[in-house]
Amino acid sequence: MKKETKEKIEQLQNLEQNINNLIAQKQQFQSSSLEVENALSQIDDTKQIFRIIGNIMVASNKQLVNKELQEKKELLDLRLKTMDKQEEKLRSQAEEIQKEVLKEMK
């Protein structure tokens, strides 16, 4: 096997590892996004809001907490879109390298 082919296979393995790492991060962000969505839906049904700070629970302003959660949700959604684009780009690169490797191996 040619040295170039071995390097491409190594590069492909690195890309696949990066894709797997990105997917794991994306799952964490999706989980956080779901938690924020659940919190937002609970706020609508509640008269009084409490926030946990350290080991204590403190009453908070409903509008302020709602605004902070909305901002957090927007940030998470933006980050998820960015991760989707990164994943798509990495997959495209991996596909190209895979085609090159298969072509060289024939």
C-alpha cells in the first residue's frame, strides 16, 4: 500500500473520530435544549418561580427567569445549527477521502 494511501486512511480515521466527538457534544446540547424547553413550559403554569443557587432555593422574578431561559434556548439552538454544519462538512470531507482511498486501492 502506498504511503499516500496510508496517510489518507489515517486522515479518514481522524475525521471519523472528530465526527463522533461532535455527535457526543451535539447530544449534550440537545439534552440541555430539552431541559430549557421543559423549564419554559413549566414557567407558564406556575405563579411563583424559584431558582437554586448553590445549596439554597431563592424566589425569582418570573419574567426575568423566562427571558434568561429564552436567551439560553436561542444560544443552544444556534450552537446546534453550527454543529450540524460542522458535522455535514466533516462527513463530506470523509466521504471524499474515502472515495480517493477506494480508487487508489483498486
